[in-house]
Amino acid sequence: MVRGGWDSFMLKYKNYRTPGEFEAGYSNFIDAPVVERWETHFRDASARIANLPRHELAYGPDPRHRIDFFPAPDAPNGAPVLIAIHGGLWFLFDRWMMHFLVPAFSAAGVHVACPTYRLAPAVGLDDIVGDCRRAIAHLRTNAALGRLGDFTVLGHSAAGQLAAVMASTDWPAVDPDLPADLIASWVGVSGFYDIEPFELTNFQATTRFTTDAYRRWSPANLVHPDMPPSLLVTGAKESGLLHEMMDGYAALLGEAGVAVDAIDAPGEDHFSVLARVGDPASNLHRRVLDAILQPGGQSPAPGVLRFPSE
């Protein structure tokens, strides 16, 4: 166990006490065939936009220090940017996983940036967080991209943790030339907002993160009043752990005075809820688009929204 027992975690859980229960919660009904099916889905979506204009940006020396930046056609100077960070338990996938978001958001005048970061176990969680921060800073300072507008960071699954950390970052402390409000809003989709219990699962044999790293970068430990507005989304078919985590984290944000909305999307599972974000006909897409275009429009108190089935 870490930090001296279950009651030492920042978030409290009704139905999760043992390592096996936490492992089942993080596993979230996902097995190898499910991963293979959705990996094919997102790869196919990426292939369909292969001919769209893009800039491949290098923000560091490693081959995974790359960002695919898709400019919105005919967007004016100052158009907003959606920075979509891929999930994969910190040891899987690549930036292609988020390419499917490009058509719907670029059609709405939003640039889309898809960064890749180095993966565990080759690097630790400190390195992965650092990579994401450098990628976002690079977008801000890259003059070749012209004048960019507000940044919204979106992360799925384990990258919900990364997006939350980006939202909690003191950017001038990272680089004095960066503004404190570098991130205007952020979206967590099926996010891991408490990662300390993850160390107790069998996934730890792959990630090999340290106890201190889990504690240091757990979003539940990093909430502060100056964070940007937050939109948290979880599919109704996902595990109870992800729902308890979303609700508990939303409550922490609300208590700190951070504007936050939480959405329980009916009928959606861990991957289908992500796919909905890129569907321009869906309520969920429109809600995320609102968070990008009107980052201050969320409720100052947390509440769970449930859209009608689509």
C-alpha cells in the first residue's frame, strides 16, 4: 500500500478498497479485443485525413517529441487551439489516436494540435509530464504558426491526468515568458484524476512509476483556485471507479472555486465516449466546442449533466 492506507488517498471511494478492486476499476471492462477494435477505428480515422494540411513540429530531440498541428481552414489570427493528448495508460498509442477530432473542430474554426510524448517504462512520469509541458510551450512560442488564440487541453483516459496537470501548472514557473493563463480551459474524457491507487495494480509492472511520482502528479493533489474552467466527461457504461473519481475530483474543483461541469454520457463506454467528442452531430461534441469557444461559460459549482440518448 502507499501513503499508509486507503484513507490517506485524497479521494475517498465507496466500493474500492483492495488492489484487485482498483485494478478492475482502472481496467474498465477493456480487454485486448476491445483495444484492437478501437485502435483500428482511430487508425482508420487518421488515415482518412492524411491529405489534410498539417505542420509536423519537433519540440525536442526524441523521435516522440512531435506535434501534428492541423490549421483550421481560413481561420483568422487568434483562432483557438484544441490540444488533444492521447491516452494509453502512459505506455501505449501515439498522436494518430486523436487525429479523428480534426474534421469536426477545424470546420468550427478551431486549430487542432496532437502531441506525442515518450512512453513508460522507458521514461518516468516526471518525463512524460515534462514532455507535455514542453509541447504546449512550443505551440505558444512557435512564430511559424502565427498568432494563436486560447488553448484548450483535452486528455483521454490516463491522459486525463496529463490534461489536469497541464491545467494546474504554474506556467511562469516553467518559463518566465509564458503567461499564467496559458490554458484557457480543459477537458477530461474518462480521465484518471487520482493515480495513487494505480501503483497497487498489476499495471505497475509495466509503468514502473515511483510512489513519489504518483503522489506528485495525481490531479487530486494539485487542485488550486487559479485553474481554468474544467469539463469532465465519463461514459455511463464505464466502471464505478471512473465515476467516483470524476465526481470526487469535480467536488474538489468546486470547493476551490474552479468552474467545473461533469457529464455522464448515456450509453457510452470508454472509447465510444471519446469518439462522440469528434462527432459534430452529437451533444457531447457541441458541449466540448462550447468549452473551447466560451471557456468561462461553465457553472461555478459542480453538477452532473446527463444528455438524452443520441
